[in-house]
Amino acid sequence: MSIDVLVSKIKEKKNPSVAGLDPKLEYVPEFIREKVFSELGKNLCAAGEALWQFNKALIDALYDIVPAVKPQSAFYEMYGLPGEEALKKTVDYAKSKGLYVILDVKRNDIGSTAQAYSSAYLGRVDIAGEEAEALNVDSVTVNPYLGTDGVLPFINDCVKYNKSIFTLVKTSNPSSGELQDLICEDGKRIYEKVAELVNKWGENTVGTSGYTAVGAVVGATYPEQSVILRKLMPKSYFLVPGYGAQGGGAKDVVNCFNSDGLGAIINSSRGIMCAYKKSERPIEEFALAARDEAIRMRDELCSVL
Amino acid sequence: MSIDVLVSKIKEKKNPSVAGLDPKLEYVPEFIREKVFSELGKNLCAAGEALWQFNKALIDALYDIVPAVKPQSAFYEMYGLPGEEALKKTVDYAKSKGLYVILDVKRNDIGSTAQAYSSAYLGRVDIAGEEAEALNVDSVTVNPYLGTDGVLPFINDCVKYNKSIFTLVKTSNPSSGELQDLICEDGKRIYEKVAELVNKWGENTVGTSGYTAVGAVVGATYPEQSVILRKLMPKSYFLVPGYGAQGGGAKDVVNCFNSDGLGAIINSSRGIMCAYKKSERPIEEFALAARDEAIRMRDELCSVL
């Protein structure tokens, strides 16, 4: 299973972290932006080109340190077709550098539409008998609000195409509890109900690593809930947002790991991408500043495991 | 408010329905596909071109009958960049024909990322002081699982840019109850809790029509729940999927309307797009078959209101 590929990359690099590639235009160092704007003007094409140049430099500086990258689709969609093109180039380049690519899309829909999303990102599309790939990644995030119908097409494609998914369970944002923490008649919270579904969805997809193709998104900002969720989903890998810029520290994410030191991959986006803003390195070395921070984060995580 | 624009278009055309544009390649009449494949080969570009030609003909045949169209993003994303390009052309063309465009994207994320999605579809993006539009539509669907943080950026842009949103409350698919029907400690179901949030989110966005910028997705396949939800969200417009191909009939959707005959817009996708498969018209008249079905649906809905 694809989750075994992620586990082996984590072991090989001794690093349970993922670099989020959420490139807002203001994160791109000014000298890159200025160069692109002077060449292409201030428009969507220039924005897409700036994101791609930024991402490529980051990937070059990070690919031997981190096992995975997680592009956030929203920050590419907002720049229209040039943004989407930058995403495709980023995904293809990251894959060529041996990185596991988790595309953060949080897609969800009824069964037939969920299948279309899965074909877009995990599977292949059929064009009158010819197979084509839209934007082929290793893993996507999905939202569970529609229940099993909306997730099953992704899981089937995980098995068929050797992929994985991460289902939102307990998200890192301040208002995540409004629905996710509601207590049901039987005393269980909604995030526990979703955890039970995640377990069920993954049961026939256990890989050689002992983990299933159906992971869970569990925010670093809710360490108490992570303890509960770790027990409820022992075989699911956790994708953990909220470390760094959102306020979670290494101690907060320890609960997301199993006793074997595996079971979780911690995301940092702004912390790594914008490391140059806090670094003593000259701005031209923004990618090395990102590398410094990725190494610091790796060492911090390893020190608490 | 933008919802007033939708209401006026519904009144003007005396038609509370929306044509879903979910163009699977196999829905496109064979003569269009064959022509495109012979010109471009069997690839993503050809798929995108086939979708666009199909959509354009449908819009030409429908724009004086229906007030709105609802493209489902998944069916464009699955054809990669050419699919996204077909979506953009479809959206722009539909707007040029005076149609209200509801883009079905079911996006959801933490606040800063939700803002990026909102900028992509409802607002504008800033490129070093220059404003640009990615894919500007009148309305999008959003998923409420992350709570207020994830929805507020969309609502703010509804006010700022005169737009609307439809929040998933009770979806039309068979497994929608797995989470949405769970009963909380206080006896309320999750969909009722979401309905309360939708009410709250919309309270400062009431337009001259009496409806708010924050609508709700309520499936035609659960008519008993529609009764409850109609009472809980009196000022929210309902976007109602599940009519036609998914099994819901005109009687099932009556409950989604208020006593003034307003308050809901009923979606049909396959029923309209694939009407030519059940029509006696020659295949070349596929768009007229779609028009026949849109008129039949309009008359059926009006007969029960």
C-alpha cells in the first residue's frame, strides 16, 4: 500500500514531517516577485510563475530532508488557470525528486461526483478508451460530512492505484469544535464517530507497515483530543496541521504518534516557507533558510519521540 | 444582496430550477465527441473541448428558460487544465447570457485558506496592488464541518462583492445520515445544528427579497427532513439536489419552498443534460431535448407550488 511508501520515506529520512506548500504571493521573496512582474506584468500569469519559481527552489532545498510535501490547493486555485498550472508543475517536480505528495483539497461530494474527484487526483480518467492523468498525486485530504458514499470511491482508488487519503477528523482551527465536538446521545463526540468510520473505511487496506490507506487529519492545536483519537484509530496515519504558525509545538504533537515513533506526519507550511523572514541569511538564501527550519523541526520532533 | 438577483431571475422566468452542468464525457453526444477526437486526438484537451462545446449548446438552448446553472467542479477538475479551462469558458459564457452561476465546489478549510478559496471564486485576488479575478461566479457551495472560521471569509465576500453561498446541511446521497442524522445530547440532529449555524451566519445579510446570502443545500431525497429544515431556516434559500436522476420528484421538493412559492431552487443535472437519450428528437437536437426537459420540469414544479 501507498502508506507503506510514506512510512519508508519517513524512516529513510528519519523525519516525520511534511512541508506545506501554501504559497501566498506575499510569501514569495520580493526579488523573485519583482523579476517576474517586470517580465510578465502584474497578473495571474505572473503570480503563477512566481509561485512555481518559489516552490521549485524550496523543493530543491528540502527534498533530501523531508519525506513529503503538502500543497494546499486553495492557494493555487486563487490564481486561476496559471495557479493550477503552477500546482501541476510543483506536483510533477516534487514527485520527480522522490517526495510523497499529499494534495490538500478537502474534497467531498455524493458518490458519482466523489469518483470524479478521485479520478482527478488519485486515479486516471478514461477518454474514449485512452487513459489520461489530470493531476496525479500520492494522497489527498477528504471531508467526511457526506458519509461513506462520498469516501468509498477514493478508497477504491487507493487500492487500485496504490494511493492514500487523510480524512478530516478533528481540524486545527479555533471553531473546529462547533460541529466536531458535539456530543451524541451515546456520549460520543462527532470526531469520535468520524474516527470509528475512518477505522471501518480502512480495515481492508492495511499495508505491510501495519497502517491503513485511510489516514486522519488531527490538529496539533488539540493535544487532549489527539490522545483519544490515537487510541481510537491505532492503524491510521495522522496528518497533523497546526504546528508552528498555528500555535502547536513539538510537545503538542507527541500524542499523535504511536509508541513505535510512527503513525503521524506533522505539517509546517508558513514556518518553513517563510523561515527566511526570521533568518540571518541574506534574502537570496530563502531556500536555505527553509532548509534550516526543516532540519530544526526534524530534530525537535525526533527529540520528543 | 446577490440572493435578490437570484430571486428576481426566478420570478422573471417563473422557474425555480437550476440546470446542473456536470458533463461527464459519456454524456456528450457521440457526434461531438467523434469530431473533437478526430481533430485533437483522445486526450485531456479533446475532453475539455468536448465539454465546452456541449455546455455552450446547452446554455444557448436553456438561458431563456432557467434562471441559473450549476457547474459541478469535479467533472472539470478530472480533465486537468483543459477541464478547468472548459469550466472557465462555461462560467463566463453563462454569465454573458444573464444566468446566475452557482459553482458546486463544496470547499472548506481553516480561515486563512477559506479566504483563499473565497478569493478564487467570489472575490478578487491582489497581485501587488492590481486586482485580478480567478473564476468569478455568483455563488458557491461550502461544507460546514470546520465551523464558523471556515465559512466567515465566504460570507464577508458575499457582502463585499454581492455574492451568495449554499452551505451543506442535509445532502441527497444515501449515506448522508451517517453523520448528518446523528442525535446530540439535546435531542437535536446534526443537520439541525448546522441549520442553526446557517441562520446565525446569515442574520446580517438579509436582502430586499427577505432572504439571506447564506443558503442551504437540502436534498430532495429526504422530504421529511426538508419540512423541519424549512422551518428552522425560514430566510435561507435552499439549493435542492436529488430531483430526477437521484430519485426525487416534484412532490418531494414542495416542502423546500416557503408558502410564497419562493425559497428553493431545484437542481437537475443528468435529467436535463441527457434528456436527448430519452427524446424522440434526432441526436443533433440534443440541446432542444434539454430545453424540452427544462420546460417540462419548470411546468411540473409550478404545478405543485
